[in-house]
Amino acid sequence: MFTEGRLYFILFFILTFIGGLIFAYRKDIKKNPKIFKGASKTLLIIFLFFMAFVAIVKMMKFF
């Protein structure tokens, strides 16, 4: 199992990693706005597919 310290490390790592991604994305979008056109739609679609997958897996536990 995970200890309390490991959970704090995981949380810190994930937040720092996502913050770094956001920082890099905002920096790159200013340089090349054509490349990132429609990126929000793509991200939304990926997120929806992930949530649908999680829902299907959870529903399969009942059957």
C-alpha cells in the first residue's frame, strides 16, 4: 500500500508536472498559434473517451 508520504509525493509530482505542461503549452501557443488550432477540442474528446472507458469498466464490475 501507499504510505502517507508517498501519496503526498505523487500529488506534488502530478501537480508540478501538469503545471509544467501548461506553462510550456502557453509559451508555445504564442509562437505558433496555427499548430495549436483546435487543440482544446482534441483534449476534450480524449477526456470524454477516457471518462467513458472508466464508466464502462466500473459498470462491468456489476455484471
